[in-house]
Amino acid sequence: MDKWFCQAVRLPWEWEKMRIVELEKVVVRTGQHTAVWKQVSRVVIRKLEKDNNTKLNVYRSNSLLSCMGKVVEKVVAELLAGEADRRGLLSDGQNGRRQRRSAIDAAAIMVDRAHMVRRNGQISGVLLMDSKAAFPSVGRGRLIHTMRDKWMNGDIRRWRASFLTDRTVKIVIKGNVVKQQTVEPCIPQGLPVSLILFAIKMIWFINWVEKMVAGAEGLSFVHDVRWVATGNNINQDVGRLEACARVSIDWVERRELEFNTTKTKRALVIGR
């Protein structure tokens, strides 16, 4: 996806670099995300390897968006991440759409902690939790309130409000539009700006749980959360992780989120 996106943008960038830069500046300065960039086309495509055309699973849908809109979103995502880091709004354990805090970095931290536990002859417990329908659950009003409460840039706040307002989706089958409707104001999954907007929504989460559960550490990549408790007693570590789960569930329930319990997993690293 990123490969084709980069190729689609490369030519107009070479032809009209300055106009594209000026467009991005105007969008951020005015806080307006133009309507055509908020229109999603879901194109229904038949799977070539399937023979029976009468079954639903023979078809799949792909979402098509404006390439220029995605370019602007990438710019805004960098601005949001930079401001959040400068203001110290995000926890050290939050990863995703931040400089040097990718999924690979999050995994490397977990591996390093496991090696440290083995070297020190300790015991470490890990609890993995996954937010259910994470992006659609983040409503427009609550996120704007969070950004305003944290005194984030007013132009970017206005852009974010415009970005989620009046979004539409249309279903296209063989070139024909068969349905078009308005989408509820929530964070669309898979867009360049979605990761950092969700991280801002969860600004207080890891810090709150770590404050409530002494000896526990949080590490997240967007909606995947890992709680780590390290010590010399298995029962004590397990008790801390259970407390992390209780506090986490209480926190998200009050913010219209929930965890997917079927994806919750536990692990122990024993260093002796």
C-alpha cells in the first residue's frame, strides 16, 4: 500500500513541489480538510481464485482515498506527534507514529527486558491486552476536548474537527455507485493520522495505571497494551498484573472503550 501511495505522489511532487507545500501550509493554517479528501470509495472486487460468484466471500472491498489528502494527513500527523512530545503529553511507554517509537522499537524493548530478567535471576510477568474496535470508539467531541484541555495548537485542533466532520463513503460495483452515506464522526482506521490521534486519546492511560499499581510498567503500540511486572516472587507479579487488568478495564469503560478479552494473553519469564 505504501509503495503504490509513494509512486502515485512522486510525479506531482516533482512537477509542483512548491504548490504542494503551500497547499499543506494553507490547510494547517485554516484548519480545513477539504471535502473531496474526506470521501471514501469502497470498490467491490471479485477474488479471481474463487469460482462460485453467488457466494459473498467471493468478493472483497478496497477503500480508495485521495492521495493528496493522505499527504496532508502525514504532515499533520508529524506536527501532532512533535507537539505532543514537546509538551510531554505522551507516556514513555506509548509507541506508534512517533520518532524512534515504531512497532519494532516496542518489540525490542520487550526483548531487552526479558534478557535483563534472565541476567538478574528475576521473574517477570507480562499481560497483553487489545482494545476492541479502538479507532471507531474515539468520538469527535471527546478527542477535541482532550486536545483543548492540553492546550494543543488551535489550528491543528480545528483541522482535526474538520477532518472528522462530513465524511462520506460510497460503494462502487463495476464502476457504478450503488450507495453513498455519511460516516459517523470517529477516527477512520488505516489513515496516516489515525495512530497519533488514538495515542492522544489515551494520553492519561499508561501513567494512570502505573500510578495505581506500584511496580508495574506499561508499554503500548497504539491499541495493543502490555503490562510488565518484575520481581522475585511469582505470586506478587501475578497480583500486580491482575491489578493492572482491573484498573485498565475501569479506565476504558469510563471512556467508551473496551478490551477484547479473547485476545488477552499472559506470559512469565523466569530468570533462574
